Amino acid sequence: MAITVQRPLVDPLVNDLDHHSRYYLNHFATQLCDVMVVYDIPGQNPIRDLIPATSAYPLLLQIMVANSAFHVFNISRNPMGQSRYQTENSSGATAYHQAATAFGGPLKSSFKDALVAKQHALTMLAQSVATVDENNIDLILVTILLFVNYALVESGRDKWKVHMDGALKLIRLLGEPPYLQKPMSRLRQTILSDFLVFYILGSTFSFTAMPSFIPDTIELDPILRYAETNNYLSCPGPLLRIMLESFALPTRTLLCTDEVYEDIQENIGRLLRRALAFDPISWSCDFEPASPFEDFKQRIRIASAHRSAVCIYLARVLPANNPLIDPSSDNAILNLTALANDVVHQISFLKPGDALYKSICWPLFLAGAESRDPSQREWIMNTLDTLYSIMYWGYLHTSKRVLAAIWKYLDEEKGGEENCWVEEVKELGNEILIA
């Protein structure tokens, strides 16, 4: 009997796509989806579950292609530049070249492809927002979320803020019928959780009062629980809540040397004491694991790093000579150098390949902003290089540049006066998203 060899079937999902779009959609599925969550396992990553919807929603397809194409462009470029605070090229650079070779040679048109897909997505987004209803609002919000993601892949500067402001207007609709969901779908819970984390991280360097992000009619606890469980930052819900409460305080100071109102100092002191009292080990006892492979020791490590980082953030709202944070004061409740050292200590136990390694940048950046030790600074830069060799996201370039600018500013202290890195971040004049 003759045997007929038939051509393999083409996945209907990509049947109508051109070669580049197929390539980028596959890259999105294999290289980007897993970075957006702690554990990328079946049923735990709603962004991955939306990939089949791209056949019916061209808007979603274009923004996924844009993210993927810029990510490919990052891989095709030179690795992270060596900082003046690094004595030699870190191992991350070597890992970069190994990964780029294994990748098989990125498309030369990736930068152009990213910009074209992004422009198509922007045009479609404007049309969709004009016709928003309860049936398409979640998909529109996912698209905006991926625009923020694109900004992180690109650089983490400026453009993400416009998309967050647009998302806020739509999120306010979710608090009222017919948009209100009780209970929330997993997709909406993921959307609100990820936006809330970006809102918190994006507010880190504003040091001003911020509007409420989640409508009062939407229960906050399930969103915080998801955020601590499978959002890539893996920040405990109690610490996220403390950060949100700090944003509700009025504008505190314009400069680190400004006077601070007594009631503001009292409120910041109260939040600091709550953050210091947070016990990662006790928290882990009630933690809902996102995966059967959950490593609770690592969760405790990253939770401890976040606790110290949150304390650094809250403390830097106060002037440097405030008695709550002044090392020479008998009323000091914390030591900023010790907090920075703790972040570095905790993160040193996490290794490339660990699920929670992707969670280290934000706490490590805040620790770095307080660092005065040359060897510690070099370790931080090398660690960011290693993270980049895994992720290839542009905001890590920005993180290194901003830290280098902060350290240069700190090292220029004169006359025994302490320079405060908050001033330098404000002087940079950019809306920075360190994730």
C-alpha cells in the first residue's frame, strides 16, 4: 500500500498572519509571558490565555507584536553598558552573548516592526476607547496594560504615564454598573492587580499626594492577594496597602531640607512602624501558593527585601535631619544604611533561574539609592546586568543610569551636608518607572 505524506496542518490562530507576525507572536508566548507572572503554569497566566483571542481582536495582536518586536530588538543590540562603578564586565554580559547566539539571530527589522505595530495598536485603541462597553472594556484595559509593558521593555521612561492616566479613567467605570463584577473574573483581577502594582511603582518617585486608583465599590483585598501571589513583583499585600495609604497623605516636602508638618511626620512614623512590624515569616503562614513548586524560603527572602525597601521609600519622604531617621537622634526608629544592607543581603540568596529573581529590581534600586559602599554598588550593578541577561527589558538600562546619577550626586557632598537622592531623581525631570 502506498503511503501518502501530508503537509502538517497550520495552526488556525496564525494561518492568516504574515511570517513576521507569526514569529513575534510565538516569541511573545515563549519569551515574554513568563516574565509577567511569578509562575507561568496552566490556568495561572491570563495574559497567555488571551493569545488565542488575537485572531478576533487585531488590537490585541498588534500590541503583543509590538512588545515582542522591541524585545527582539533588545536582544539584537549590544548588552548593558559597563558602568563606571563596575571594575570589569559582569557575567551578565557573557550570558547575554550566549543567549543571543542560541536565539538564532533576531530579525534585522525588529525595531521598525515594533514601531509600526505600536502605531497600528494606538490607532485601533483610540477607536476602541470611543466605543467602550461592558463587553470589551477588559480587553481594552489589557491592551493598555501591554502598552505600559511596552514602555518597560523600551526604557521605563515617560510614555507609560500617559497610558496609566488613560487606564485610570476606564478603571473608574469598573466601580459602577453595568461594568461592576461581583465576583471578579480572574482576568479582571489580574488586570487590576497589575495596574495597581504599576501605579504604586510609578508613584515611588513622585513624593506627592496621589488619587485613589481602585474605586471604593471594588473590594481591594482580592486584588492585593493576587498581587502578592502571582504578580511578578511578589510584594506582600500588607506592604502594598501601606504604600497606598502613604499616597493619600498631602504633599510632604519640596526638598529634603524642608520642614515637615508635625501631623505628616506622625502619619509617616505610624506607617513606618507598621512596615517595620511586618513579619515575613508569619505572613508566609497564611500565604496562598501560586504553584505546587512554591519555595516559601524564597518568598520570605523577597518579602523581607520589600519590607526594607518600603521603609526606605517612606523614610525618604522626611527631611534627612528628621529625628525619626537621623542616626544621631535618640528617637530614630530605623537606619537607612542598615535597611539597604538588608535588601542586598536578602536578594543575595536569590539566583538566576529562581522564579522570584525577576522580582528584585525595585527593592534593589531603593537599596542602591542609599548605598555608599563601592563594593556594594558594584554588586548591585552586576546583579542588574545579570537580570538583564535574563529579561532584556530596557527599564533595567534606565535603572543603572539613574543609580549612577544618584551616586555621582551623593559623592559630591560638601561641608558635611548630606545630599539626598530624592533631589537628584526629581532633577532628572522624567516620569521613571522602575519595576
